[in-house]
Amino acid sequence: QVQLVESGGGLVQAGGSLRLSCAASGRTFSRYVMGWFRQAPGKEREFVAALNWSGSWRDYGDSVKGRFTISRDNAKYTVYLEMNSLKPEDTAVYYCAADRGWSDLVRGSTPNWGQGTQVTVSS
């Protein structure tokens, strides 16, 4: 079982940058696919980014491609989301997720979620 705790959210101006962190615990962390999702008020949960345990496989949602970067430091049991060129439409609660399989993670079909961290981008 994996436990996930997000941090690093806050208020930032449009065009600025923010780095989110997800601290993980559990024996199988190093082999889990890790990812980020977000959900804005009145909208469905949206896939943001994912990477495999080695960091060699990455994928991004179309709306953040080229602006966001996902990475992980397995020695620190932490996954990061570097967000650049932020836009007001990036405002949402960002959730960290983990799963043993790539397909289930990207689809959001996993029971392993963090509590979320709020990101607000002002115009």
C-alpha cells in the first residue's frame, strides 16, 4: 500500500512557476507508476502527467504539454510537478496518484490518491 501527501500549492501570477511535491511511503514505491491529476470546481478530474518508476516513460495531458514537467526522486520517495508559464485555467486542486500499472494510472483508475493541494493562478 502506498500513502501520498501533496504539498507546494499556492497562489501565483499568470506566467509564473510553481513546483508541487508528493511525498510517498510504502515498500513498492520505486516500482509504482506515479502521476498528477487536477480538478477545478464544476469540472471533471483531468489527467496532467505520469511517469514510470525509473523515470524513463513520461506522458502529459494536452493542456499542459510543453509547460509542465514531472519527475521523481526515488531516494527521497518524492514525485514532483514543475509547472511553468502558468495560466488562470490551471487553477485547480492537484492530486498525486500511484498505481502498479500504466494504463490504470493514466485513466485515474487507482485507489491510491493524495489529499490534494490547491493551485490558484491569478490573471
